[in-house]
Amino acid sequence: MSAYEKPPLSEETKKLAGQVLLILGAALIFVLFAWIIVPSLRRGPEEPKAGAGQEASTTPSSGWLDPAEAPARRGIEIPPVDPKEALAPSPAMLERGKVLFTRNCTACHGPLGHGDGPAAGGLNPKPRNFANPEGWTNGSRITDIYKTLQAGVVGTGMASYDYLPAKDRMALVHYVRSLGAFGHGQEDTAALAALGNMLASKGERTPNKIPVSLAMEKLAAEAAAAASLRAPEAADVSPGALLFRRVVADPARAARFLAGVPTWRTGLSAFAKTVAAGAPANGFNADVGSLTTAQWRDLQAGMAGRETH
């Protein structure tokens, strides 16, 4: 062997080198997954940018894989819709409808609306195939599909989408119709005009929203803060104490009810209406319906200071 020739690698060295390369390859795949895939999952479906004459989205994105854990969002006022804009299948409306369809509908109806989404196998009846002109429950006209989105279809997996703003529901209507290359029927002029008038006259407000986990924490905290109502001492025979024993059937439930309706403290009338309207499910006996004004006054006085914390 020449002094310049490298000695051949042993089998053990080759095996070790192969293991090192395998580990480096796995590490590279992990880095690429963390750098590219995970951020895209966290972003979710990308919203189209608002252009001229197009308002920004009013539908919150979850920010993570579970929509129930979407970040807290303050409700906003949505002005009435321009019927001419909402009733026309413009490119902007179709693009918005596509985004909404991808987010809300593909799990059941599939990406092309053929009723073959991943959840379709567990549904009976099967989801609608929007490319098929037959068998539409409410019909396939604009007003028909809007009705379906507004109310859902009883006895099926099609729930109501009334939580979406009216303009978003109209965008979905147009996109769903675009998935079927067939005539969707002559529109009822009167029904279409009525829908346009409703869109023009009805502003909306989206509700405040918080993650479900935070809502559960708040409910648990409220329940702990109002654990029960302290019963009067056995020697207490005041009118308020006597009425408390008579009408409070479940002190713990009554305490939670009153903690959730703080308006009962604002006056005698509010106290009586609040308690009577919820009895007996709120922990008070149905007897409260027969109390006189004087007895309501005594009961309210007897409740003062009985909340335990």
C-alpha cells in the first residue's frame, strides 16, 4: 500500500457513519416541519385582503386548530347591507364565499361540494352534492339557499349558520350555486325583493366572544364565589327569616342564581320579578308566586348579608 493511500473503512465505521447520517436527516425533517408546517397550521385559512369597496372580515379566525379556543373578540356593529351588492354574484362575493365554504363546509360537503367530505361517512342523510340538480330540500334558488343557511335543515347534519353576518351568508349562497353547472330555477321576484329589503333594513351586531376554556373558568369562579346562602339561625324568628325558610328550597342553587342576576339588588320590583320568573329551577319554591308586596319586602330584607364567599 502506498504511503498516500487511505486505509479502507471498517464495517463498524461504515455502520456508524450511516447511523449519523440517519440522525442528521431526521433532525433536518423535524426542523423543516417546525419552520414551515406548524406556522401554516397556526395561521389557518388565509383571508382575502380587503380591496376598494370591500370591508374587512367580521368573522374571527381561530388562531389555532380548535375554533372553540379562538382569541377573545369584542362584538362590533355591522351596518345594513347594500342589496344590489349582496344579491349579485360578483367576483368579490364569490371569493369571500369560497373562503367561508372552505372554513365551514368542506368537512361535510367536500372541497368541491360533492358531499364527500371527511365527516360525510358518519352522517345520515348524506351531505348535499351541490353539483347534482336533484333533491334540494328547500330548492336551489338564491332565496332557497339563504333560507337553508338561516334555519338549517331539521333531521340532518345541516345546522343553522345564522351566526354569520348576512352578507357572509349571501357570499356562501353565491359560491354554493357556482358549484353546480345547471339552472337553479327562476327566482320568485317577490321573495327576492323581500330578501333585499331585509338585508337593507337590518343592521347586526356580532356578540362578544371568549375562548370556551376561559368561559368555563369564569363560571367555576362565579359558582365558588356564591357557594350558598347562609340560612338564618334557629332562634331568628323575624319575618325575613321565616320567609327564607319557607321559600328557599336549595340555598346553593339560589345563591348561584342570584350571583348571575345582580339586578335583583336594584329594587323590590326587580327582586320579585327575578326570583318569581326562575322558580322553582332557581332554588326558590314556587310559593314565591303567592307572596304579597309586604312579604317580598321582608324576604329581600332577610336575604341581605346571607351570601357566603
